[in-house]
Amino acid sequence: MTLIKSISGIRGTIGGQVGENLTPIDAVKFASAYGMWIKQQRKKEHYRVVVGRDARISGEMIQNLVTNTLVGMGIHVIDVGLSTTPTVEVAVPMEHADGGIILTASHNPKQWNALKLLNHKGEFLNGADGEEILRLAESDDITFSDVDSLGKITINDAYIDMHIDEVLKLPLVNKKAIEKAKFKVVVDGVNSTGGIAIPLLLDRLGVHAVKLYCDPTGHFPHNPEPLKEHLTDLSEKVVKEHADFGIVVDPDVDRLAFVSEDGEMFGEEYTLVACTDYVLSHTPGNTVSNMSSTRALRDVTEKHGGTYEASAVGEVNVVELMKKNNAIIGGEGNGGIIYPELHYGRDALVGVALFLSLLADKKMRVSELRKTYPSYFMSKNKIQLTPGLDVDGVLKEMEARYAHENITTIDGVKIDFPENWVHLRKSNTEPIIRIYTEATSQQEADDLATKIMGEIKEIAGIN
């Protein structure tokens, strides 16, 4: 049980002690700090903030607390209700709002929730803005409005449809070819808002959607992180239905993974690789992903004559580097597609539309498509942090041990060996150290991970 304050927002478990978990008091405290920050940004008469949520059990409670706190600060709220993270990101500029809040803990289990905070562009806050909000939350420097100046709540539940409209307007989304292909797809919406948004998108594209866990109750039927070990039901359903492939998203619909027609994982890392291959084949340019993402993106980018660069982990860091390098497409290896033609945010809806366009274009099975890309294998592991563990000291020692290799330290420690790599970093969203490895075989990736984890435990004195 913990409360994590980071670049990724304010995230915690429901219930428990104030300041140690995401209690109602903490929700009000951070919502009011965000409201003060909004007012600091631009001096004006009326302020507007878009608020939406995933289908978590605690979502309605947290949303009521957050929206009414903003109302108490004289801020008008556009309540988009059950929504997705990318939908709220799209809604902010469409509403000419001053910011947005998405109430979701992404891939975390049901006991978690969070406030993800956006600026007036509908993009995640940078480090400096995030720090200012944390400062305000710990201060008494918050002023509420008098009774004649309270904000109002306007409900608008049309934004998922409007988001889909924007996706379908994109020149590279080949609606005619997708309709002609008559795809059949199984959708695992993990009983959250992806179960609303993805079938609606598929219907608009003329795709036959078979729904699996698409009832937005917030009772996740499996661990909501879209990894192979959590997706056996989807794999079995794809084979049973003779579907062309399967789609799974996380609870707030910014991560996207596919299952091939044979029930095998396409590979979460390869969502971005495939979409990039399609986009660059029509509009050549540069790409960006984070340091924990597959080398295959670099290979595909260079095949199309572009330049690939890696950022620190965190969507805001990827976006910052994409803007700097004029990247045509980018994202994160966790299945997060960022396509600036629509907006600077990870978006499973645009990922689905681009992937379907690619499949319609290539006229091949998903398993065959996967074989056309460089084959790398990842091992994603974590070590639970114990109180008092000096994480920075452990990472420094690992850096020293491998000083003779190609080392990058902009985000934890990444060690690039000639044939493989390992990335060690403290998570922004959980109390863990992440250990990601990649190699040209699964055995090699697993062996490297085991070796590195053993060294970390030895340094840290963990049994």
C-alpha cells in the first residue's frame, strides 16, 4: 500500500492512511494543487478542465471528489465520464480547455487509482510543472472561490465518438481497404473503457468484433497488464473463433497488444514496430522510443532511411524528444503508439487503425507479418523495493562494474552489449526496480536477466 508522486501523476491504493495511500483527502489535496497550478499558468476570467476516468471500481468516487474540488476553486469542469486516456488528451484542445485530468492507474490492479494530469495542449506535464504541483500540495497556498464564483460541471459523453472521428480522418487510415478485407477480430477490453472504445472503432471501420471482457464494470478478469501470461483466454478465443487476430488494451486504453491468428503473441514491443513500418512506408521520417524498448524499431526506421533516437522512460520524455527530432511516429515498447498527426499521446485507437491499414495493405496473416521484422526477445523482470534500500547506490555499483561497456545513465543504467542489452531503473509507477533485457533468443535474454538480478541482489544484500 503506497502513494507514489512522480512525473506520471499521483498514484496510490484506495483506503488506508492519509498521505500513505490515495485517500479522499489526498485526492482533494492534489486536485486543488492542480487547480492552483492551472490558475498560475494563465490569468483569465474563466478556467476549464476536462475530467474523464477508466472503469475502476473507485473511479466514480475519485471523480466526484476531483470535479467538486475544481468547482470549489471556480473552475468549470467538462465531465466526459467513462473515457480513455487518449480521448481526454484529444478533448482538451477541442474544448479549448486549460488542462485535463484522467482518473486511472493504467495497468495497475483494481485497488490502485491515480490522477494523470494534462496541460492545455492535452499533453502530460513536464518535470518542472509536476514539481510545482507537488509543492503546492504540501503547502497551504491554496485559495478556494466564494459562493458566487463557483465552477459548474458540464457532462459531455460524446468524446469517444469524436475521438474516433478524428482517427478516421487521418490520411493513412485506409478505411476502404479495411472494410474490403472483412476482418474478424477478438477484443479483450479487460472490463474497462477499452471495451467501449475499441468495438466502436472497429464497427466504424467495418470490422467484425468479437467481444471478450468488454463490460466496463472495473472488475478486471485478469491482471490488466497486457502480457502473454495474462492473455490465455484471448489466445484461446482467437483460435476458437478463427479470427484474424486479437486485440488487448490496458484499462485506460493507451497500451495496445495483438495476438496472432494462431493464438501466439505478436509481441507488445512489436505493436510500435509494425505501425512505424506502415507509417514510414508512406511518410518517411525519424522515430523515437524509450530506452527500454526493442532495437527492432531502430532497424525498421533505418530500413526506411530515417533516424532513431532513444529517450528516458516516461511518455513526457518520449514526446519531448519526438518534438525535438521532428519524429513522424514514436512511443514506448509497452504497446504505446504516439502519432503526432493526431496528438502527442499514447493512443491504442490510432494504433488499431494503423495496424488494420497495414494488414489490409500487406494482405498477409498476422503471424506472417511478424516474421518480416527483426527477431529480438525481451525479458521483463522486477525486484520489489524494501524500506531503506539505497537504489541509487545499487545502480552506481552496477555502472562501475560494467564501465568498460557502452553505458547510458540518462534514466537509471542501460548497458549496451554488442549482441544484447540490459536496462535497470527505478519505476515511476510502482515501488520496484525494473530489469529489462533484450537479446536474439529468449534463452539468452532470460539468462542475462538472471545474471544481472543476481548481481543486484548481491550488492543490495537481498536474499
